[in-house]
Amino acid sequence: MSKLSEIVDSLENRISKLLHRYEKLRQQNTRLEEELSVLRSQKEESEKEIETLREKCSSLKMANSMLGSDQYKRDTKLKINALVREIDQCITQLSE
């Protein structure tokens, strides 16, 4: 009988340890899911900010090219030439 009692006590002890471990892991999982959610929202905000900054950079480059900055003169000329060619094509299509 004492052998059976020892086995039952051992099982109860193991089950108790398992339940305690399960609860700790469940709490850790919840905490990690919350952290993941926060990190995802921070990532989205960062991506939006990056896109905004890229658009702003592009706008500034365009403004510099319009102002005739030496750095962007070539780009400005190429854009103007492309626009002129496109207008010529439109005129040609309209006159046909």
C-alpha cells in the first residue's frame, strides 16, 4: 500500500509541476503576443514614415531640378525632352 501511495504522491507532484509550468508558459505566450502586436504596429508606422520621407525626397529632387540646380540640370533636360516627344506624338495622332 505504501508503494501505491508513493506512486500517487509522485504523480501528484509531477502534475502540479506540469500545471505550474503550463501556466508560466501561457503567461509568457500572452506577453510575447502583446509584444508582437506592439512591434507590428511600430513597423507599420515606420513604413508609413519611410514612404512619406521618400515622397518628400522625390518632391525636393523635382523642385531642385525645376529651379535649375546644377546637379539636376541633366535630369530636367531629359524630362523636358521626354515631355516634348510625348506632346509631338499626341499632335501627330490628333492630326491623322
